[in-house]
Amino acid sequence: MSQWRSVKAKRLLSALLRLGWSVKRQTGSHNVLAKTGWPDVVFAFHDN
């Protein structure tokens, strides 16, 4: 069992943006997040 609790995608994306990540590009419901010094991360936005 994971120690992480589940959260809505909108809330997680908001937290990542506050931590310095930015949306590099968006295709449909998938965002590619970027941050200097880190590899790009694909974020699937499926809240429904």
C-alpha cells in the first residue's frame, strides 16, 4: 500500500506549478511539465 494519498489531478498540477514546474506543451489531456535540472514529465489530466 502506498504512503501517498490520492488527490485530484487539478490540485496536484497546481502544487507542481507552485514548486517551479511549468507546462511545456499540451496534447489533449496530457501535459508535458518541465523544470530546469529535471527531465520532462508527462502528466495525464484525468479528473473525471
